[in-house]
Amino acid sequence: MAEILDFLLEIGAEEMPSAPLMNAQKQLEALFERGLAEAGLAHGAIRTLSTPRRLAVLVDGCAAATEEVRAIKRGPAAEIAFDAQGAPSKAALGFARKCGIEVAQLVCRTDTDGRAYVFAEKIVPPAPALPLLSALCERTISSLEWPNYRSQRWGNEHATFVRPIRWICALLGGRVVPVSYAGVESGATTRGHRVLAPGEHPVPSPSAYERVLEEAFVLGERRRAEVIRAGIASVEQARGGAHVDTPKRIFDEVVNLCEWPTVLVGSFDEEFLAVPHEIICESMLSNQRYFPVYAADGSLTREFVVISNAAPEVGATVIDGNERVVRARLYDAKFFYDEDLKVPLDEYVERLAAVTFQERLGSMRGKVARMEVLAGSVAELSGADAATRREAVRAAHLAKGDLVSQAVVEFTNQQGVMGGYYAAAMGEPEAVSCAIREHYRPRFAGDELPSGLVGKAAAIADKLDTICGIFAAGEAPTGSSDPYAVRRATIGVISLLKSLPSVSLEALISTALESYADQGLAFRVDQVAEKIRAFFRGRLSAMAKDEGIASDIIEAISAISIIDPAEFFARARALSDARSNSPELFEDLSVAYTRAAHLGETRLGIDCDPALLTEPERALLDAIEKGERAVSDSLVSKDFPGVFSALAELREPIDRFFMEVLVMDGDTRLQENRLKLLNRFSGIFADVADIGCLSKK
């Protein structure tokens, strides 16, 4: 049994950026686990550690050598391998060569089947771990990938890394594992905090590594995150239920900007609270990585949290320096906001004529004009009163104006938000300013929808105009490319229209394409419209599948080209519930429908002669007439459970029909009359669903 020792590899470098550092840490564990398995080295738990200046992997209980491997292979039968004089045959020579041994090393013995065979026995002796680990470390360092970041070279070296490597610590137990990469040789030392404990610090063993780091004022990423969260919790508690905003992306980045974190609180001048809190917070979070502090009532306070990597005793100096920086940043934000308020939002809208929307689709000003038409249509179709329709059109008119404002040019994430503030400052109704602020929603699946009808109308207008325009321009998304985020916009429109069941997507698509045609864009309206409808059908099917609706139910509803989201999902759920309640009934009904559809001949029509009907046929006709009325009434009132309940009533008469009636009768008059009856039966389903999709046969 080989000796068991702990192992450490630490790659020390200049400060590494946060996102690639986290990515590399995930890679490191996977690369080492796979590499140890390939090397044949037994081991225990593998864990990783990172700071801005180091990537480390620790392996508990790594074997100091591989296990002895004894391989036995059976070859040809003895009588084939050797002749009567005992000389080896070509078969024996070939087998020995294949196994990498001399023919004299082959042994003969009887196998379990009672026949004698030749066997090749090969013993692979244990291999020491040190050279295997050396090769694995060097291979791992060079295999780390840095997507979206260009690796660097330094000195005269050709090897690359995300930042120049300054030291390597590699230990198996107390022994240094020889590792060489980019001119750096491994040793048994690490390096401490740049300021609090500079220089080299000996690491006696892998098990002592984290203790040595902590004594050198360096904490691993998990400990740093815990310290920061605890410090922020103390700040919140001390301020009576205040809330410190810590977006995950920024928080993760801050964790990877320090090795010995200290939580400090600074403040900015009262005058900056007059600026919209969104741009104050974005300036602090995105530019300085400060965390804003909100009071218990949700209002922004003058305070912010900053994470220092310096000694705690110089905290006052750190706070003063950061307050100077934030003051300058917030002054810029206030200046932009104040200057923007001097220009009416309507004037910004006119400036959009100089901003290109898309190469073939003209300017953003043209988009605004189309959005006004669409937003008005959404409001009208939803049954809104005249005042609400005017507000929807006004919101669509102003929605994009802030794109050319100074604040949004500087803080691009606040488009829409700033427009809402500017609209309110102009005295626009609350519904309009709120709609402008929210019209980019939903930004992703599951995001909040705009809170009011006016906002939903503006949001649909914005997204659907983009979808229709991109298709009309011949730039529809492909499997690997969607540069205009058409899929995301489509999902957004579907989510919005699910809450507006009276609004027809078909009508809105026609309106949007007519607006493009009126502005001079040349395209085939009918062809583009069908492509857009097909795209929506695909997204509806995918979203329904995500909601757990069965594939055959989705197929049945999709087959009749329903694209209005509220109706699509209502029909799908009603059919799903109906089948769940009576699975055998709908299985039989779907089989009967499929049979009827296959037998029927549409050229014959549906007007059968009642005088030629037998009793089972008459019963079916009565059921069809009753079903037609019930289905029609339910469709008008959008009572989809009622639709499928009415269809269920057809199961018994159609089953009886097929059991007692010979459809393909030798009498042509009877045959055609029965086919007309089946055509009429199938026609009941035409506007409901392709019920045949539910059949397993």
C-alpha cells in the first residue's frame, strides 16, 4: 500500500480579474480530478481556493505512488501456439509482440473451459507520484482557459496566462514537487498580503497552507465572502433595519478584489439625493463597486459600504479617499441630469431622427412613429377608453426619447428609467411616465411585466416592432445567431399578451407590417407575416413545454395555427385537464377522429342525405349537430373546458358508427353519404385542435 500524503499546487500571479478567476477555479478542480485518475493516483477530497493573486488546489490523501498493476491476457490455444516440437507458431509470436513481451515469457495453463491456452502476464510496477504530479501541474496550468480575456506573455517567455505568474508552490507532503512554467520554478513558499505581510512565507505542508495564508493576512474566497456579509449585516443592524444593496455580480467581483476585507461606511453630500437614485446607485456599483445603503422605508440614504483591502487602522483614510471619488462621480451624474431637464422630452424624440435603428429599417424616429400606431392598437383591442388610448400613444411617442439624453449616454442601463423621470418633470400623467420607465419589461423570462395597461401597450409596441422589422429586413434569427435578440423579444410579447386575452396578435402583426410598408420598406407582406406567425408558434410551443404541458397536447393545439398566447395556453390547459380526467375517453376519441379524417374526402362536402341514414348514422348526425352548437357557443365565449366537454359527447356515437356501419359500402350513394357524414364529424374539430395527435396508434 502506497504512502498517503496531502498535495498542494498554488499558482501565484499578478492580480487576476474576477470573472475569469472564478471560471478558472471551476476548471482547476475538474482538470485535477481527471488528471489524477489518468495518472492512476488514488486520492481523497479535492478542493480549490482563490484570491486575486493566487489559484490553488488542495488534494487530501494523495497516494505517493501508483498501485502495482498485474495484467493477464489469454491468447490462442496451446496446440495452435506451439507445434509438436514446442516451437512457437506465428500465432504465438504475434500474440507476444502485441502484448509487448518475449515469446519465452508466455505461459501455458488450462482455462475454465478445460482447454490449454497461452497467457501473457505483464506486471506494471508502482510509479512514484512526484514525476506524475509534476507533469500534471504543468499540463493543468497550460490548459486553463480564459474566455473573453486575452492571455498575456511576459519577459522572453512564450507560455501564456491571464496575468504574469510570479511564484508556484507545489508540495506533496513536505516535499517540493518540481514544476516549471514560463520560467518560474516551484518552491515551498507562498506570498502574503501585498501591504500587511509582503514577501515570501514558508509552507511546511499542504495541511498548513490555509493557516499560513491567514497569518499572512490572506483569506480564501469563502472566508472573504463570509467576512463581508457579516460586516454588511452589522451595518444594517446598526441602522435599524437598513438594507445594503449587494447585486450578486458586483458582490462576487468585490470578493475577488481583496485578500483581507474590511467593511467600511462612507457618505456623500445631501444634494445628490435630489438625483434619481437609479443613476446614483449605478454610478457607485458599476464604477466604484460601492454598495448603496437604503433606509428601512426603502429610501436611499447618503451612506454607502466600501470594502477595503488595507489595514483596518487606516480605515478613516480609506473612507476619506473613497468619499472624494464618489463625490466627483455623483457630481457628474447630477450635472447630466440637471442638463437633461432643460430640454423637453419631445425635443429628444425629434433628435432620434439622427439615430439608426437598423440599416434597412431606418431611424429610431421612424420606430417611434410605428410604436405609436401599435400601442394605440393594443389599447383599442384591449377595450381601453379614449383617454387610456391617448396615454398609450403618448407613452410610445416619448419612450425612446431618453436614448439621446446625457444621463443615458453615460449610464446606458438606465434607458427608460430616466425617460420616466423626464416625463414626470414635464407634467405627463403618472400612467405615461410609469409606462416609459417600465416599457423594456420583461427583460428576461420570469421578469416583472409593466404594471399598467399603458406600459404593456408601449412594451408590446416596442418588442413587436423590432420582431416584425427584423423579419421584414431578412435578418431573422438562426439556430446559432440572434443579434437583435428577437427570441427574447418574442418571449416578452407572449408573456405580455397572456395578460391581455382580448388582444389579437394576428391583428398586431398585420398592423406592424403595414407601418413598415407605409414607411417605404419593400418586402412580401404575406410571406413575412407567415414566417413571423411560425416563429411565434415555435416560441409558444417551447414555453408551453417549459410549463409542463405534454408534447402531444402542444402539437394538437399548434396544428390549428393558434398564435394568440392567452388562447393558446387556455386551450392547451383545458385539453390537458380534460384528458387527465378521462384518459381512455380521449384516447378513443382521438383514434376515431384519426380514422374519420383518413376516410373522409373533402371534395364530397358535408351535406349528407338524411333519407339514406341508418339508425347509428342518424344518432351520429344528431350528436354532431348538438356538438356543433355547443362547440361554437363555447368558442365564442372562450369556454375551452366547455369545448372539450362537448367533444367528449361524440365518443359514444362515433364508436357505435364504426362498429355497426360499413363505410365503404358497395353502393356508391351510401358510401359517399357516409363519407360526407365523417367529413362533418371531422369538421367539428377544425377550429379546436388536431385531436388525432393524442392517439398512440
